[in-house]
Amino acid sequence: MVHQVTDLKPHTHYLVKVAAVNGNGEGRFINATAKTEEETPQKPGSLKATNIQAKTLTLSWDVAGPPPGNTTYTIEMHEGTDDTGTHFILKQPKLYTYGFRQKSLPIVELEEYWPYKFKVIAATVKGINESDLSDIVRTKQAAPGPVENLTVNIKDENYRVAYAYWNIPSLRNRNGVLKNYHFKITHNGTDILTGTIPVSLPIQRVKQYFTVVPEEAYTITVYATNNESISGQDAQHTHTVPAGRPPIDNNIELISTMPGLHKSSQQTITVELNTDFFRNDLNGILVLFGITVCEKSKCKNHGSLSVKENWERLPNWHDASKTGFPL
């Protein structure tokens, strides 16, 4: 005799008892055990992200019962190619969890304020079934990363004005919606300039001018804040302003005697020099003074007179006067 039993649960042990029955009652039972096979899981659904933080979240889902057998869940994480969430790529490695009732998983090491989508694939030895991609899930904001390429330079050969410039943090280091840059310029332990500059995404490089003294050191500190007032990491740069070539003040006459009025002889020319010409320390402390006397056509024999080493090689006034000035 054959009897078919239906509507059993998959991957479940059953005890079967069979006995003959007559007018005097039931006979002796014969027992047998059997286990149903696994089946393909139902389609996962109801994907939901909870406990969302800047770098972590908990993903949960649901699969209709009954349990189909030894179930493995594969979680695919699709990460945005940028912070807009327009395009996504599959991240590797995939994540796994085991057991039909294990329908949630902590997701860690995510990017701050970044878009993600998830897919859950349920599998047994009989087959697989996969969910649709979830809606976009965005992690929370965090402290912005440091600005990039913080540098200081002088402004157009003006050694009394410098500018600091920096680039917006890289896309994956912004960690949120940037709102302001905050800067501080320090000289000899004292803040000489502080301020705030609004962040404009189209402007990748930002400049801030400030007055300086040549050959002095200045420290520039810059950090960004986001629209949740979270302060980012400091970027800091210390810069010693270089000395420039002494400027030529056209309002100062080097030779104070008028042409034709200086005292002269067959071998000498006497001129009066305006010492104010040698006191212009606008571009740095003056460390070398020099005067060359040469025939105009032969001055080039002394090399470039804008090079310090050429001045240092010239004989001093006392030695030159013994042999006649280099002509």
C-alpha cells in the first residue's frame, strides 16, 4: 500500500507510524523516520538599514518561511562612484552570514557621508533567490579631512605681502557637506590674523593674503567645518618668508653731487653718496654693501651685479685704492 503525505516542511525530520486496524482495535505500530529535502529559498525582501553612523550600519531583511534548509546569505554592497549616488559599483569582498533566521548583519568600514545600495542573496543546495537592490542608504557626516596642498608664497615680488593657498579636501575626505574654512596665522606665538571663508565647491583653490616681514617665520593653520558644525582635521604649514633683492627707490638719488660739480683731478673723481640708498630694508635685512667703479663698457667683466657672490669677490675699498680701481 502507498500513501502520499503532502504539505510537509522542507529539511525536516518526520516520524511515521503505521499500524493495521481491525474490529478488535489497532495492531502493533511500525515506526520509520524520514527527512525532507531542502528547497530553494523564497526571495529576500524588506531590506532596511538601521543604526546608521558615519562608518557603520546594520542591514536587515526578511525571507518568507518555512526555513528551506541550510541557508547562506550573501550580502552585496554597491558603493557610489561619487557622493551624488548616481552610479554604483559592486564592492569586494562580499559579506556572508549563515542560518535562515540570521536576517541581519553589521556593515562596517564604510565611507563617511557616502551613498550605498545593498542586495541579499539567499541560497541552499537546491538553488538561490536574490532580492532587488535596496534604496540608497547614506552614512552620516563626520569630521572633514584636512585641506590639501597648504602652501605659502609672496605676492608678485612684494616681500611684505604673502598669501596662503590650499585646495578643498579630496572628495572622499570631505565626509559631509562642507560649509566653511577657518584659518589662523601665527607669528612669534601670537595670532595675527584669523578668519572664516565660505566653501564654494566650484572653487578648488582658496587664497588668503596677509602682511609679513621678510626673514620671519609664520605658521598657517586651516581646517574645514560642515553644515552640522563638525570641525575637521587641521592642516598646518610653517613658512619663513624669504628676503628679496633690495628695492631701488627712485625717489632717492645715489650720488648727491650734481654732474659737473664734483671735485676731479687727472686720477681722481670725488662724489658724495647718499647713504639712505643703502638703508632700504623693505625686502629684508641688508647684509652686504658694495660700490663698483668701472668704465661703462667694462662693467660686464665683473659678472652680474645682481648676484651676491660677484660682489663678494670684488676687492674692498682700501685694497682697490692701492692699485687703482678695476677698470
